[in-house]
Amino acid sequence: MNILMIYPKPDKRKKSRFGFSYEMLTIATVLSKYHRVHIKDFSCESFDEGEFIEYVHRENIDVALVECDSYALKRSQNILHAARIIDILNQYITTIAYGNYCYITKSNFDNAKHTITENEINNVIDCINQFEQNNQIPHIKAYDELPYVNRDMLLKIPYYRENAKNTLLQTSKGCENTCIFCQRKGWQCCYVTHSDDYVLGEISNIKSSGFQNVWITDENFTFNLSRAKRLVKKIIQANLHDNLRFFISSWANVDEEFLDLANQCNVRIISFGIESGDAEILRFYRKNINIDRVPHIIRYANSIGIFTVGNFIIGAPMETEVTINETFELIKRCELDQVNIKNLDYMIGSSLYELLDDKLKTEDHIFACFENGLNDFKLNDIKRIKETFLLEYYKSHRSTIEKKIQIHGTPF
Ligand code: SF4
């Protein structure tokens, strides 16, 4: 069969770093061993309805899998375009909706002929197998049975050819921390890890394919800190870190030993989820980090040349000007190189969303603000407070980061 995998364009354009849908490429790789698989990624390709229909006919597409994404960090929700694409394709071929939005809502997506509602590769396999009795794809029985994603499949798309030094790597999925705002629990309830050998083999492939920047997509690379240390040590021992640079997301529960190993392994950026400088708000978020140790840990990472990103949220129900200032003071003490401050967002899939009054659940996400009765700050005021702080912060941090780049080079 000819199968078309489609990533629709995001509902809102966000300035985002390099990335692609790991989910899409994983499924494409698995199916491509048995079928001819094509990819259209409208997060980076332009969409023209006429050309698209012509493409579907020219390539004799039989089935289309349309990814319905949700608010993952690096991408965005894309369900408006997904629905439109499905409506167009329904006139000609079979459509299957899959993706985080479907896994969270657990219901049929719009007019798609089929919807995969569980985040489980075998459900995609079963769905495809029903169309061709003579070419049955066997089930994947373990996480390590997944083939390494075939990164060459993206190279027909100019954006990925232009970013040929960058790739993504997934060493684990999920995180068992209890943050109530975290939407990931809605689509990935358990924590699963690839074996060390699997990861080493994939990095070796990545290296021999000429990639230089490896963005690790794990929700929380250090959730199991002893595994993270062991893995990083093995990468160094196998000399796989040479000529590669790694970028990871982590909670702040790491120690100096991990940071030293990460630095040795050419981990150039660590993006830390810290969220707030106020202990009561962290308890409300059920974040489980030791806030007293955070400034020391971040400053230690800075001192050895790792570039640090801090992610914060303001807008908890008990947020006041005092607690916002506590967060800003923490940011200054940490001397983070990049700071992302978001409004608290009650997102579908998170436990926070479940706590919302039903009458507020009219959208898939609701900002915490005075207008929605969720805190004492108007949406525009939160925006202004954030922007004013960040402007000042980056001005005062400029010379520090310039010095860091002089000594340690740019992060990528
Ligand atoms: S540590 Fe990060 S990935 Fe884990 S639950 Fe919290 S926000 Fe989600």
C-alpha cells in the first residue's frame, strides 16, 4: 500500500527550536518495512490544497495517517488544519487520525474514518493490517523492539535538508513526577526506557550519518538519575560524544556528579523545569523539587560551561506580587542563560484541567487569570510583568553570557 503520513500545520505559529514529530517518524519507520510510506510535514512545508490533492493522486495514496498534536513544548496544537485535511482526503482515500490530541480525548477525531485513541504503536499496526490481509505487520512486543527512526525519510523535505546537522533522539518516554499542570500524563502515563545498548547503537548510527546536534526529546532525561549517569558514562566510554553535542530537558533534581558527566559528554544545553520560587506554589504544582538547592545546581552548571535554560510558570491561584518577585529573585540568583516564563495554562490532559469547573471547560486550554476567575491578575498584566522583568534580566545578563561564549563557545 501507499501510506501518507501527515503532520498538519500548527493552529498558531510559534517560534520554536529545531524539531519534528518523533511519533510520526517512528510510525513511518515501522510501516515502511512493509509498505511504501510518504511524509508531508506542514509544520515546515507550505500547504496548497490543489497541489496536495494532485500529490495524493500522483503517488496513488491508499491511506493517510494524520497526526493531531496537542500542546507539546516544541510544537503546537494543529487540530484545525488536521480537520481540514481529513475533510479533503475523505473524498478520495481512507483517513486515520492519531496523535496526542486523540490519546488525550480518547474519542473519534472529527470526520476521520478511524481514530487511534491509545498511545500504542500496535494499535496503528492493527489499523493498517485490516486493509491488507496478505502483508501483515507483526506487533512490536517491547520498547526496544522499535527500529531506530529512519531519519533519511525526512530528507525529501527542504527544511530537514537545511538542518541536516540536527536531529532528535528519544531514550525514554514519560515521567512519573506529579506536576499537576503537566499535559504529558494525558498521552503517556508510564515511564519507559530504552536499554543502554539500544541508545548507544542509535547514537552510533546518528554519528555515522553525520549529525552533530542531538536534541534528546525525553520529557525528563534525568527522571531516573542513576540511569542518566550510567548512560552518559557509557556514551563517553564508547567515545560517541566526540563531535556530537547534546541538548536535554531535566527537572532540577540533579547533582554535581551528573553535571560533570554531562559536561564531559558535550551536553551543551540543559533546560530545567523549575516553575516557581515560592515553596507553597511548588507544593500546589506538586513539583517535588528541592528549591533550596536549585540556585547552587544551576550556578554550578553555568560555572562548568553548560548553557542553562529555566522554565517558570506564573498564575497559580495563590500567586501574589510577592510570590512573583520570589520567582524573579530566584531567576536572578540562578543566573540562567535563558528564561521562559509562561502563564499557568489549564491544559486538557493535565490533572489541573480536571480540577476546573465544568463551565470553564469550553476550550481545550484555559489561561489562569482574573478574567477566568482563576487568580488575581489580568491576562495583560501578567504579560506586562513578565516582559518588563525579562527585558531587564537579559540586559543585566548580557555581559555574563558574552563571557561564557568567549570561554566555552556557542552552545550549538
Ligand atoms: S517533571 Fe516535567 S515531564 Fe515530569 S511531570 Fe513534571 S513537568 Fe511533566
